Amino acid sequence: MNAPESTRLYVSWFRQAAPYIHAFRGRTFVIGFGGEVAQGALAQSLAQDCNLLAALGIRLVLVHGARPQIEAELARRGLAPKYHKGLRVTDAAALECVKSAMGVTRLEIEALLSQGLPNTPMAGAYMRVTGGNFITAKPVGVVDGVDYQHTGAVRKIIAGEISADLDQGNVVLISPIGVSPAGEIFNLGMEEVAEAVAVALRAEKLIFLCDAPGVTDGRGRLVGAVTADEAERLLKKPKRLSGDRGLDRPCCMRATRAGVNRAHLIDRDIDGGLLLELFTHEGVGTIVTRDPLARLREATIDDVAAIVGLIAPLEADGTLVRRGRELLEREIGRFSVLEHDGVVLGCAALYPFSRDKAAELACLAVNPDHRRAGHGERLLEYMERRARKSGLRQLFVLTTRTAHWFVERGFSEAGVDALPRQKRELYNWQRRSKILGKAL
């Protein structure tokens, strides 16, 4: 009996999520979110998603903001908010509003994380939520003649105490308030606190739930991955940064350069965006890394299974000549792979004919879900460089179905006589593959 399509898709997704579940267990994630997320339906969804992450063995540190709550408290007391260069000026009256709003917001988040009613996504859950005076703060001081008063900056994170709580299986909830050694209270930025905590804990991930999609290109399309250097170049275009992105993107850049493995920017309005970003290869936000996620490298014996998975469908439909696993293992040194965030998305092989200063490019394959991302071109360019480095002058391919793709990339049709003699003698006349060549 065939299961419904929705069931098959669910089972397929669940199976594909298994590698991420294995990789994330025992890792530390720091999740920063603003006061907008801490209220309404967004808060309920976040609590459910955090419950799932904790159940999977992920060590969670949550850093919340309270900007709209502070604004509401100021308005209730008839006070006007004061900002300078996007940073709140916290005088004595505003500090009282900050303390009140932070306290209420924190209690509401703790209540959401403590749910466990039957017939809900949090049935049977019990998350122990802890906090403490983990942050030592210092005053921002006077900038451009403006005294920020009780607005502060992070001086030190007491990482050992946070780690001790995480070791006990607790979820650590941190409010962006710090205390100086003299006992003064300072209002801190949520983004700065989340960054500082992630760096101090050497977290696997720093995640921000933002007021807009992550990084977008010139046409407004979401960019799935950028390096810290690429993000820095985008920072030089002020019109491209609105809302939270002008605050959290620099934090992501600094954090990845300081040792945090990955930073993520996710649109807070996407229901389940946190899970989609973490447990699917495509994700729904922008991932920021110190080094590029995608890399081309020579294959190793550990890549054989991935290569088999890539080429098996193409062998089945006759696009590629069938190769056995044993042959692949013997010839693995001929192969190169394109790897993205630890997943092999493409492969190609180079068979040199040194006497003729030529090589056959074979077994060029890319995962079907990623064929429009330019990975085929990158593999081709990489193999051409590899051939030139070996002193070869001619590259040729034999293909039955992709001749136009190669012609569009500089190859020209040729006859059997153009092949090296050794390859010419092995030409399969029944298959009648087209021969295309390209001078290097």
C-alpha cells in the first residue's frame, strides 16, 4: 500500500535531517531574538522549536531583547525615548523602564518555556530555565558629546558558570543587562550580548531571528551563504542595511572571525524558520562563515559512497557509463568533488593520456536539487585547472545527452580520429557518444 505524498515527503525530510541531528547533539547554540519575538504567536512558536532542539541534546543559550516593551513602558510613564546613532540613551528614568520591561519579558519567556500540556508540541516537556549575573558591564560613556549614562557595553562574560548550567541540561536565558564591579546596572544591546556569549562559549552556532530576510543581493534575492569578508563589503552599502540587520550582521562577522563556527540570520516571521534553517540543506536564511562553505577538492576513499549516490541515477538512465563501486574505489584518485557544508554535491573525474598531452573529463555530475547554482561550471573550471597543472593541453568529453552544455562552455565537436589512440581503440560504437574537445 502506497503512503500519501505528504507522508512520503515527511519521511524523506526526517531521514535527511538525521545527519544534522547527529552533528548537533551536545553542541552549543546561542539564539538572539528581539522583544518582538517575545510576544504573541512568534513567542509560542519559538518556545516549541526550542523545546525540540533541547530534546535533541542541543545546549541552548537564549538571549532576548525587549525594545518594544521598553518603548511601551516609557510611553506609559509619559517619557520620550532617546537615541543617538541607533543606540538608546538610558538615563535614570529610562533605566527604571528597562528594568521593568526586562523583568516582565523574562518571566513571560520562562513561562512559555515551562509549558507541557498534553496534546501540544510541548507535551511531556520539562525545560529547566536558568540565568544569573553572567555579564560584567562597563559604561559606553560620552560619544560625540552625548552621555549615554546607563547604556553599557559588555566587559566580560562569565563563561564557566554558563557552561556549568548547560552541563546540567539547563536552558540558559540571558537578559541584556549587566552589572559593573561597583554594582551599577547597565542596559546592553541584545545583539552584542549574544555575540559576546557565543564567542566566550566557543559556540557551534550564533543565530539571530531578524526583522527581515538575511543577506540579499542587488535584486533583493536571499543569499544563502556569505563569508565574513563578503558581509563586510555589503556593510559599506548603507541602503542595504535596515532594521536589525545593521546590528546583527557585524556581530555575525566578528563572531565567526573569533571562533564561532557558524552564524545564521533568519527571518523571524517564517513559521518554523529555525528548524528549516538548521535541519535542511537549503535553509531559509543566510549563514555567515569565516571561510566559504563550498570548496572543491580531490576525492578520498571516504567520498565513494557519495559519488555512487550522485552518478547512480545518471547510470540508470544511460547518461553515464555504468561503473561498479570496486572500480570507483580503485580510481578514486582520478576524482574531484564539490563539497558544500560537508555535503558532496558534485563530482568529476580526469583520465590523462600523457603521451598525447590530453585528458578525458568524465563522470561530471551534480546533485539534481543544485544544478542551477553554477556548481557544474565550477567543477569544469576546477578540472581544467587541474589538467593544466599536469601539463595537459587538450580536454575531451564523450557524451550522449549533454553535448549542448559543453558546447556552450567552449567545447567543439570532433570525430573519433581526434581521440588519443588508446582511447580511440576503446570507443564504443554502439553507444555512439558525441566527442567534444577543448584546447587548454
